[in-house]
Amino acid sequence: MDTSQLRTILWLRWHLTRNQWYRGGWLNKAASFFVAGAGIVIGFGGAVAGLLVGALVLTKARPLVLLGIWDVLVGMFLFFWMAGIVSDIQRSETIDIGRVLHLPVSLRQVFFINYIASHLTLVAILFLPGMLGFAAGLALGRGGLMVLLVPLAIGFIFMITAWTYCLRGWLVTLMINPRRRRVVIAVVTFSFILLSQLPNLLGHTFGRGRDSQPSAKETSPSTEQTPSPDTTARRPASLPRAWQIANIAVPLLWVGYGAMSLAQGNVWPALWITAGVFLMGGLGLRRAYRSTIRFYEGQAKEGGRPRTEDKGRIAAQSRPIRTSLLEKALPGVPDEAAAMALAYFRSLMRAPEVKMALATNFLMLLFFGAMFLLRRSSGFEDVIKPFIATGAISLTFFGLIQLMFNLFGYDRGGFRAIVLLPTPRRHILLGKNLALLPIVACIAGAVQLLVTFAARLPILVVLATALQLPAAFLLLSTAGNLVSVVVPYRVAPGSMKPTKVPTLTALLMFVTHLLFPAAMVPIFLPPGLGLLASRLGWAPAGAVNLALSALLLVLFALCYRVCLPGLGALLQQREQAILQVVTHEVE
Amino acid sequence: MALAIETNGLTRRFGSLLAVDGLDLRVEAGTFYGFLGPNGAGKSTTIKMLTGLLAPTAGAMHILGEPISDRRKALEVKRRVGVVPEDLALFDNLTAREYLTFVGRMYGLPLPTVRERCEELLAIMDLDHEDKKLTLEYSHGMKKKLTLAAALIPNPDLLFLDEPFEGVDAVSSRVLRDTLKRCVQRGATVFLTSHVLEIVERLCTAVGIIANGKLVHQSTMDDIRRSGSSLEDRFLEAVGSDQVERQKLSWLEG
């Protein structure tokens, strides 16, 4: 590949990016330019700041301090780098190899260009100059052996980017099958969310252990001793020791270990590490290249058992026709609404991204709910209990807001079928709302069960909550129908990620999320007024809570019924605009 | 004879681009109508407007005698219409059988009818052995066949088919042609677009040619045959291809 071809490919990349920015409207264009500009300024600033800190501030810092700083830097970089991978996982390579291989360029050349271009991300622009600047600053400030830190840092970056590239290639191979593609995307996203929450969970778990220790000691006066000077001296050394072992064993933490060794005047570990990171990077790149070749030669393993057509045909012929879920009727629901509800429900339950998102929300609710509830070993005061129960409902719905407030975004091309249908649009909205009902009932039911036992809720509160749940569902369904019709957005297949929404839509989505607590205020009225009534001595709080919850349910059911035809008419009026949004695919 | 499709001054703009320019279309009921035109002429835009997928910038449309700009009438009309749009209309996470069941129920068909028609349509489109496959795993041709099946399931009075044979294998194409002929024989109207003039010539009883958003020719196939020219000749003449100055491309000659 000559320089002219290289320039042409860079020109192509730039035009693809620019067109993507321009398509989102002027606000999006301005925001994109601002973010890109800010990224470059911050990257450059990071390099200068790193250089200054390394050269002027940390000239006398202890080796362990350097290790700690590098580990933190690397940890932050890796976190955002992983987040970048998760968000970019669906994007094909910078230059799709299949689109240029008919031109006079070799596979190897395009592969290396793509690898180089994979560095051009916001995270890399923000972090890499800072890390390299910091390494250079330390070399300048401390001189001597510290100069070796610069190639080490470069090698580390090479290792990370090469293996990331390899990982992406592997995932692309896995995702040849569109069905598995969505599972891969969902699992990666789900794993990343859990991984990012791990420190939080560990903090809570160990934090709880530490909190409980003093209370145990309080009971035993003999343990109320000031720690001996020996213990105090040993305690800070024990943590870095464990940390040092991690730094030796985990390649991702090798930069910190190399910096510490160099600060201690020990050159060999740094040299070995430098050689190691370059070697591992080279291996990663080689593996990525081989995967690319296999992929384009069609040798990539798709996995799964091959299913012959004949087998399927015979099976289909011999299989008796069963009543499928989509043929079922729902009592009291118009047939068209029932068909919509069942089709949408089945669709959602087959979408791995939706299942993963729901599972994540559910697990988070369980984890944090359990931590919050179980910490209070002494139990809650009776006046707070109704609010805890109502709050749990509120939190449950917060996790479902993306589904409830974007009813058409997941349909994508399927929304075209809805537009073509002769069905009254109110039945479509009703069907979509009903499809979410079992999901809401399952998650909220499990959460309420946990709250009921953990907080030892009185029966009246449990009954009131059982009424507040459908009331909140009706309220949010009404609001969700309106928002779905007015501010629709497309969700990329296989993820819960909105596809390059215009800035105005993104702002409206943000405002919707921000206003969610305000929308939930009405369901806090029954426990609030119950408390007020009991304080004023008018009536017992539980009875008022229950009665008002029943009233609220009736009120919101009426509101839903009254609003539905109007919202259906609005949907019919706006369906062509919605179709444009949810089917418009942005590269 | 009653008109299945009637448009007056139908216009659609995309910014400064005039995609459809004051289209006056008359399609009689019971006709097999071929709507032809070069790429970008406005065929798909017209079908999208006629089926309610796209709002017109100006003009009036009557489908099966009803004004579809009236929202209440529009739903009644849709009940009698089947559509294969340019960009297919499928739900990714449903199987073919589920999708057809869904469409059948949404058209208000009784469940036994839905089942019976599902079986027949899946068999005729050779999709009956793909029971476990979701539509997202289908090839383009299979998706096209499923969309065709969905358009046929309500047994509509009017069928809009945008490039129905594109990507469909020869066997299914033959079956589909026969099915469409039977629809017309029982009095239904078929409005299709295709780039394959031979298919249109063989199937259609009337044709309309659109170029640069304007209807430049409309006649019956019998008229064309009587004039002694072929559909291709008439098409090339209507879209003005003889006026296009050919570039010499002298460098190709070496």
C-alpha cells in the first residue's frame, strides 16, 4: 500500500465520521465537534500535566507510591477502555475489509491500518498521552534507569491494544450467526456491568464486616486495646505486599511493578517486563491477524451443531401442530390487543439484550436491596415501613423505564408491519403495555417478597403495596405511551443502546429519566397521607394507606382508559414519523 | 369500472428533492398493474404513500374508493389491503409461523382460518421446515417470501408488491406468480413494481411508467401489443433513454 492509498483510506475514515456527525443535525454536529475538541485538549493537557507531575512532583516519591499511582492510572484506563469496547462491539472494523479487498490492497495492509486506526478512540486520546507524559516526566525528573519506563509504557499500551483487537476479532467471528451475535453482545455488556459493580459490592460486603467488628469488640473489654506499635507498622506493609504479588502475577499491572523496580534501582524486572509486554502484544496481534485470515477464508468456527435441512424437514412433518403462545386469547382483552401483547412479549423474551438488562436490574435490586435491608439488624420503625415498600416499587419501575418509555424502538423494521396493520392504534398500545405486565409482575413480586420478609412489613402495608404496584404500572404506562409516541428512538439490535440519537432526543431522554421521581410522587401519597392522618389522630396509618392505594388504583385505571383512545389517535397521527426514527439505521 | 387506486396530484418532497411530482394514477379494480420506472424514479415512494408508510407532501389518494387521508377510513382500507414493502416488515424475534399468526390475528381472522392459511402459505413458500428459526436468521429471499405470505394471509382485495420477485428462487417465484394470477382471477387488484420487464410483460394487464416522479406512460398491455412494440421499447421511449448522450469512454478502447 502506497502513501496515496493510505491517505485515501484516512480520508474515507474521516468522511465516514463527519457524515455520521452531520446526519444527527446541527446540534449533534456541534456537540460532536465540541467533544472531539475537548478530548484533544484534555489529552494534550494530560500529557503536559503527566510530564510536570512526573518531572517535578514525584522526584522523591517512594517506589510503593509510584506503584500505587500507576496501578490507579492503569485501572482507570482499563475501565474506560473496556467500556469503549462494550459500546463499540457492534461496530464493524474501521474499514470493513470485505469492502476494500477487491481494490489493489492486501489483507495484511488493511489489517494493520485497521489496527492502527483502532487506537483513535476518545479513551485512548484521553489516557494514552497522559500515561506516556507521566512516564516521560518520571524519566526526566528521576533520570537514570527511569528512562526505561517509557518503552515499558509503550509496550504495555501495545499489549492492551493488540489483545483488545484480537478479542474484537474473536467476537466478530462468534457473531457471524445473527442470533449468537445478540447473545455475545448482551453477555459482554452484562459482564461489564457486573464487573464494574464488583468494587461496589466488595466495598459493601467488606465494609459491613469491618463495621460489625467494633460492635463485637465492644462486648469484650479485654479487646479494647490500642494496637501495638508492631501491629501498626505491620498493617500498612501487609497490603502492599499482597498488592505487589498481584503486580507480578497480573500482566495488566506490570507497568506499576516496572516503575517500582526502576525506582528501587532494580533494572532487570523492568527489562523483563518490557520484553514480556512487547512479546505478548506481538502474540496478540499475530493471533488477531490469523483470526482475520481465517474469518475471510471462511474457516472460522461458527460453533453449534450443524442441522441438516432434511432433518428439519422430517421433524417439521412429523411434529404435531401445537397451540402456540401467540394463538392464546387473553380474557377480557380485545383479540387484536392480545395478539399484539403476546407477540411483543415473545419478542422481548427472545431478545438476549432485554433478558440481560432485566436480569441486571433484578440482581442490582436484590444485591443493594438486601444490603440495605439486612444491615439494619435492629429493624425499621413502623412509620418508615410503608415508604420502604413503596420505594421498592418505585425502584423496580426505574429499572424498566427504558422498556416502558420506548415501546417502538425495539421493533425496528417490525414497526413497519404495525403501520400496515388495520388494527386500531389504541389496541396496539394496550397490547404493548400488557406485554410488559408479566415482566413487571415478576420483578416487582420478587422484590416485594424480599422487602416484606426483610423489613417485616405489616399485612396492611403489604396489601397497600399490592394495590400501588398496578396503580404505578397504569400511571407509567400512560406516561410511557405518550413518551414513546412523542420521543421515539431506535435501539441497536443486540443491545439496549440507542442508535446515535439526535442531541435533542438525547436531551429529552435525559429529562425523562430525570423527571421519573416526580412521576412517582403520586404513589407515595397514600403512605404519606396515612402517616399524616395517624399523626393528627384521624385514622390509623395502615388503613388510610390501604384505602388511598385502592382509590389511586381506580383513579389511574380510569385515567388510562380515558387517555388510551387519544394516545392511539396520536400514535396513528405520528406513526410515519416514528417509523422514520425506529427504522433509520445509522452506520 | 370501479377504481382500486386513484391519486390526484400526489406529491412527495424530501427537502429540495421532488421524488413524486403531481402523480395522477388510475388503476381499475381487478387489474394486474405493473408500475415501472428507472432507479430513483419514485416507484417505492409512491407505494409507501399509497400504503400509509409515508405521508404525502400534497395531493389526494383514494384506495378501494376510500380517502386514506381520513384516519378512520384508513384503517378500514388497510383491512382489505396486503403489502410487501421495499424494506421488509418483520419482527426479528419471531418465527415465520408466529409472525403469520400475529398478522392473521391482527387482521381479525378466526383462529382456525389463521392456522389453516399459515400451514398452506408456509408450505407453498417452502418455509415450513424452518420452524425454529427466527426471522432475523433468514436470508433476504426467505424474508421476502415470508412478507409475501403475510401480505396474502388476509386474502386482500388489493395487493401492493414492491419488487416481490427480487431475491426469490425460481420455484417460489413460479408459485408466487400463479398465486397472484389466481388473486386477480377472483377479482383482486395487484399493484407491483419490478425491474424485470419480462415478468411484467407476462403477468400484467396494465402498466404505468414513472420517470423523475412523473407518470409518463399509462396503458393496457393489450394496447402495447397492438401497437406492435414491446414493453421494453415503450419503457425506453417513455423514460427518454434515447436522449441520453452516451459518453465515449474512449479510454476503454485502449
